[in-house]
Amino acid sequence: MEEEKVWSAEWIWLDEEQAPKDGKPYRLVYFRRSFDVPEDAAVRLSVDVSADSRYRLYLNGEPVSVGPCRGAAGTHYYESVELTARLKPGRNVLAAKVLHFGKGSPHPDSVISSPNGAFLLQGKLMSENGNEVEDLSTSGGGQWRCRPDLALSLLPETHTCVGGGEAVDGFQLEHGWTNETFDDSEWPAAVKVSRVADPLYGALTPWQLAARTIPMPYEQERSFVRLMRFDGDMDAGGRLNLGEQQLQAWVAGNEPLRLPAGAKLNVELDAGELTTGFLRLIAQGGRGSEIVFICAESYATPEGKKGVRDDPEGKVIQGYRESYRVAGAAEPQQEIYETFHYRTFRFVRLEITVGDEPLIFCSADYRETGYPLEVKASFASSDPTFTPLWDISVRTLQRCMYETYMDCPYYEQLQYSMDTRLQIWFTYLISGDDRLARKAIFDLHSSLLPSGMLLSRSPAMLPQVIPGFALFWIMIVHDHYVYWNDAELLKRYRPTIDAVLDWFERRTGEDGLVGPMPQGYWSFVDWVHEWQSARGAPVPGRRVPLTVYNLMYADALNKAADINERTGRRDTATEYRERANRTISAVKRHAYSEERKLFQDGPGIEEYSQHAQVWAVLSGAVQGEEARRLAVALAEDRSLLPVSYAMAFFYFRALSVAGEYDRSYPLWDMWRDQLKLNMTTWLEDPVSERSDCHAWGAVPLYEFPCEVLGVNPAAPGFARILIEPKPGPLQWAEGSAITPRGAVHVAWRIEPETGRFSLRASGLQGVPVEVRLPGGFSASYEGLDEIEI
């Protein structure tokens, strides 16, 4: 993104002469800038702020911004923050803490960092009539002061990609440093690291700035809702002189825990649902005490078996750790510690070791955070089990949205093309918000390699290629076209689409099939037990063309043809359709069993999966009665390797395209089975038992509005609307789907006595509508806001 903003501020940092010689590859630095607001003067202040690698900004002790927004290599975001309403007469202070991840740091893989730490803020205090009162922008040798933090140590990363836990020594903290009353006179001035731009020679800094394009994350105070277990030694006799009633009162926030010197207490808490937030504790006294947080999605056996998620019997809480060493604030002062990074958890274990002084543990809670997703859609039906499926799907999607879409919030926080395609559709249909989708399209486009291949995920410090995921990115762009019909966005990404498709074309062999993928790439398709040795790639152990990838390539070619047709490149559209037909013909010649009437997973290989049949339908390799027959095989042939949650969305799509959607309803047992485990978000897959929150499983957010209620675009951008409910075993359903023009409400019912199907739809706003009902009824309407049949 080319930034047109004029910058006068400079990137600043701590003078390396002032930095502790501790050998840490990371550094947390505090920045402060005091200024005065004249009494009875009307002034305003807005600032633009960024950092390398992560910051939190405060005004007069109150947090006002967090960032920068995660971006792909080559794009460094800044936030614009309006602060006028927070100013007060007299002394004010802007303060920021910035954590820089240097080479070798245990840091989140989704956070791109340069070798240099840096902080940037541009803003001027302005009078009501537009005159400058004071320039508060960062500059070397100016009035911004800084100090290195000595309290933080990052623990080695264990089993996640989200960074090491925090070990913080409260004795080394500068308590109260964000407040305007704090004395920073002994802090040194910050030094200049770099100008923002070099207009004379065009030499690029590591931070190519772009304005944040998505809203700020929400932050909301939350408390734990349930005490799960506790144990420990409360006195020299080793007795636990503490009752459950006292701990319940502490969890409820009614009274503090008063722990004697030398006590040890372990407490396990339940947030009630899997969530994301900044952990926080408040304490008094207890000098030298240590408090450890251990965060987990679920209880599990020491070997990692989970079962019912909130059943602690024979299980433990294991996960990433945060620890805090209490400095011992005397009453009435309070000592507050909050994690710098947000964490993911449902269950938290507190391990409290009291030092030589009694500890008053006032509270342990968290500030929930995430993308501010506004859920506008709704759904209800005659099947009561569908209600929790909808609710859990919404929560799962919410937990996998922050500054990017992410596969899972606990383990990776990475934006993969496959996961993101589904998440974007879910977001469109329940909120009509495409801001994070547009950013995701750009993030993934920004990962383009010189060869024409896209990375599987972006932003990410560790590059990875899953070839099929590049095709999913093309489908994401096409999905935006279907929902929004924005031609300018399509034009922006045509060159990248061409590059990806040409990469696949160059790998096409004489047999017409896209050949085996490079050995350094991961040919992942789905988490299937029989494919585990190849980590989810079909026909493990053999380097052959993959049927699924060839059919996905054909589907992407046809979608790219639509994009080019819409944007005036008809010759390219024709070429892409011809290539798609050629690829499909090659698959039919080499990877179709005439005996079994099924598509093989590879040419001439007697291995069969639901995946190959699904993509045969979706790519148009089979149509009409042939597609219907294949859909029946999908549902009935138990020899086919089954899709997991990852590919379930496409299984549903194939049944719908083939006209056999009613056969999908038994598949919901995969989700109902998770309800028996007391899940509050959806599993990654049924094979590994790793992540408890993967948004590719939030399939009800598509199926219920688009298939059960039947609301779909009959033309790009919902210029025409199709309402075609597929009731299956249901007797009634009602709810809404969100379109670019707003919510379309649908309610239908099957009369039990007569079997008559009635339907009411509203919110149509005069858009042409086609209605198709079970039993063959079909009608078109135009110029109406509501119809009733």
C-alpha cells in the first residue's frame, strides 16, 4: 500500500548505550511525553501511532490504543487515535510501552518485526481555531523520554506459535509510570532511529506505513464464573485453612483472599467458555510472593486426552505460563499486573506461593478482546439442537478474529487461505462486514513469491507453502465478487490471480494433469486418519498428481474467468475456461474409475475419498444426473475416506450443487457429538485432538441462512435474490441472512396436517426475488419489501 500521508515525526528508540547488557534478543521500552493543556482552553488532539513490534498507548494512565495492526511484510500499519475527549486542564502525559522482538525472540509468528526496535507518534495539540499549541510528535533528542524495562523475561516457546509466556519481576517494574504525576526527570531522551521516508532517493525503511483499515479490537472487563478445584498448604502444619465458600466469594469478587506467609495455594478457574483476553491480577502486600497463570483450552490427561472439556477427574491443566513476582504494595495501594499479550483460555490454573509476608490477593480476572464483530443475523428452527450449533459457531468465529482472521487463537493465530475463505463467508452472512476480508485478501496477496506461488498464510515470519491454498485465495476474491460485486477490487488483484494460475499451468504435464507438487511444499488437503503419515496429504508415500488439486485448479480457473469477464478481459476469461475444461478432461481420462464410477485420489491409484468426489461436483467435472449420482455415493459409500470439519463446508456445497442437500442433515451429528463434550467452540479436527477452537468448523453460519432459510445471491452483489429453502427433516425455521443492502428475514413452516409449505420474506427493498419451494413452486417478484406465500 502506498502511503500518501506527510510525516514530520521520526522513529525513535532507546539509546543502545542505555540498554542493559543482558543478552536478551527482545526489549521492552517505556516512553513518556508530558504536556500542558491551558485552563479554560478548547483544544483538540489526535495522534497517529505505530511501533516495532507491539505497543500499548496510554493517556494519563488510561489505555487508549493497542497495535500496530498485524500486517504482511512490506506493510506496517499505524493507528489513528482521537484523544480530545480524554484531555484535562493542566498536566497530561502520553505514555507507551513497546516490545520489540529481535532475532531469536520467542515471539508470535504472525507479528512481523525488523532487526530494530522503534516507536512513532505524530500529533499536534491544536487550538479550536486550528492553531498549533504544541507538537507532540516523536523526534530524536526531543522531549520524549524513555527507559528500558528490567522486569520482563519471555519464557521459551513450547507448543504454540504465539510467543513465549511472560515472567515479570514486580520489584523491577516502574509502577505508576503511565500517570501524569510520575517523575521521569531522570529518564534519558529517546534517540532517532530513522526518518519515516527518504523522498530524495527513495530508500525504503523497514516500516512502509499504511493506515489501519480495520476497527480497533474491543476490550471488555470479564470475570471467571466457576471455581473448579483448589488445593495447597496454608500454614506450617501443611493444612489448608481455607474453605470453598471463601474461594467462591473471591471468585465472585465479593472479598479478597488473605493468605499467610509461606502459604501455597493452587486454584483452577473456569471462564465459562473459551475466550481471549489479557490476564490481570491485583494484590496487596505479599512481598516476594509468586503467582503463576497456566492457560488451557480444556482439562486433559497428562498424555493429552481431553474428553469432556470441563471434567477435571484424572486430568490436569497444562499450557502456556505467565508468572509474576509480587513487589509488595502496602495497603491501601494496589499492585496490578496485566499480561502484555492477550491469551486464549477457558481454564486457568493459579499457582500461588506466598513469600515472607502475608498476601492479600484482591482479584484475578481478564479483559476480553477480539475483533468487534456485530452479529446481525439470527436463526431458530424446529430442531432444538440447532440452537447451540448456531451459538457456538458465532463464538468460534469471534475468537478467530483479531487483527487478522486466524486458524486458531490458542496455538498459531495465523491467517491461512483455506480457513480464511470460510471465515469470510461466515462474516458476510451474519454481519455484512468486509473490512477484515479486504485486509485478508491484501495480506495474502502480499505473500506472492517470485515464482507466482502464494504462501499458505500471511502475515507470518516463517514462510510456508501449501499449493492448494493459493487456489483458495482466488476463490476468496471470487466470493467477494459474488457477495459485493466490487469491480475495482477484482481489477486490483487480477495480476496476482494470473501469477498463481500460471504457476499451476507450468506444472502441467503431457498427460494434461498438474503434476506432483515440489517436495519442499506441503500438499495438505484435510485431516484424514489414513493420510496422517503425510500430514493430511492424499496418497501418502507417492509423488503423483493429486486429483483434488487438479479439480481445485479447474474450479479456480472458472472463477478467475468470471472475474475477468466482469472486468472486461473477455479473451482471458475464454482462455481460463478452456484451460479448466482441458484439466477436467485430463482428470476424467486418468483418475476416474469406470468400474466404481468414482474419482480416484491419484491417476490409476485405487484409493478413494469423499474429497475427490466433492471437488468433482464443485469444479463441474460432473453435472446433472451424474453429479446427483456422485452425491448419493458421497452420502452412502462408506469406503470413501471421509471429510473432517476442515472440508465439511465443501461437502455441504457439493450436495447442494448436485440437488441432494437433504442428505446433508445426518452430517450435523459431527457437531452434536461435540456438544456431548461440553465444547464452547468447535474442534480443529477429530483426529489430532489439538485445537479446541477452529473457525473452519463454524459451518452452521453458512448452512442455516443460505440453505435452510435459502437466501442466496441470484446475481453478484445480491442484485437479484434467490430464496430456496431446503427443509430436510425440519418442520419450521426462521431467521435472517445479511446482504449488502441489509437483513433479509425469512420464516417458513410445513403444516403438519396438510404438508403445505408456507413462507414469508421481508427486508427485500424492492430487489428482484426468485422463490423456489419444495414441491416445485416457483415465482418471481419485483418492487416489494415483503412477500408471503
